[in-house]
Amino acid sequence: LPIFYQHSKAMQFWKQKIMQSTLISRSTYQISPLTNWVGSVINKYFGDSKIHAIDYKPTVSTVWDTEKLRANPIHLTLAEPTLFAKIKSIKGAGSIKIAENFRSIPHQADVITAFGVLEQLYDPKTAIAQVAKKCRKGGLFLMTTNTMSGFEYQILGHYSHRIVPPYRLNLLTIEAIKKLLVKEGFTIMHCSTPGKLDVQIVANTAAHNSKVILPEFFNYLFARRDEKILKSFQDFLQLSNLSSHLRIAARKI
């Protein structure tokens, strides 16, 4: 898998064409909200203290590469960067290093981030165990991933166009992810599904793929109700942790 992510023609095309062409949109709707979330969590638990942080397997861009998080003296290690674009040096009383092997990092961290990583791993259980070893007592693990608990995957199953191995190799449920974290000595501080596209993806996929058979309720919902109602339903999915995009903050105890 590391060879595929680093050298395959498919991933090179993804980096050079897809990711670059959607950079502005992703910055606005994905990276910026994630940065704000990370900043608020750090401020709550660490204030303006010095932070040793590890960003695990960052791809193309990292939420740490922003002025918003440079108020803290951050010592950041980019662990096993995948298709990583150049990052600006962290200004102020901080530093940045690159580690080609996550397990070889000699120190524990106050904050470890892993965004969109768990779903790409062959062995999520071992990965979380390794994260637990690198996270100091009282430290934070912040992660995002796609989850099988979400509306999109529950309704569409293998017809979801976003289930593309090995890019999405493992889709765990919220319950499974929580269980793995707790087993490795974490307590869950925050769990939410802030996804915004489940309803739109399901509706569009069903409209263009005759093999997708929806429950009659959803046929009615998509055919008869307006955008306001569909947005309300998406809001319900978010509030009920039933969207397909999962965000978790866990603290090492």
C-alpha cells in the first residue's frame, strides 16, 4: 500500500489533477473548518503552551500549515507524509520535521492528528495502538475518517462511488472506532459527523444508477420534497451522528 500511494499512476493523477483542481474548494469547505476545530480543541486543553504535535500521514496539505495555529509554539513532526506538497516553515517559536516512519519518532506528542487516514489502512487496530504509544498521558488524538455508520454507505452500500479500494480500504462503524480507542487507553472527548453531502450523494447516485433500489420513503423524499426539507434531513443526520464523515477527539488517560 505505501508503494501504491507514493508511486502509482492513479495516485499521481489524483494529486496533480483532482486535488489541485479542487484546492480552493477543499480549502474553504474541508481544511478551514478542520483547522478551526483543531485550533479550538488545542486552545481549550493547552492554551498558549508549547505543543509537540505529530501529523500522521498528511496528504497534499496539512491543517497545521496555517497562521491560525501559529499562536502556539508548535514543534510539529510530519509522519510518513503521503504525496505531500511543500509546506511553509512554521513561523515564531516553532519547528517542523519529517519522519519517514511513524514508529521511529523518539518522543511522545501532546497532540496527534490523523485526518482521512484510518479508512486507508490495512490494519486500523494496529495503527491506533501505535498512536496510543506515541501519545503522552493527557495528550489528544484528533482524527477524521469515513464511517460505515453513515447514511450514504448504509443506503448505497457497494454502489457508493466513494468506496474505491485501496483508497478506502476499511470503513469502520462509529461503535467499532470508539471501542478500539477505549481499548488503547483513550477516552472520547468529542464525536460528531459534520458531513454535508450524504443526502445529495444518495439522491444523485440513485438518479443515475438504475441498479440502486432505494426504500420507498427515500424515493418519495427525493421526488416530492424541496431543498429546504432535504437540508433539514441532512442536518438531522449530522446531529444524530449518522452522516458518513466522522470527527473524533480522544484523550489519553
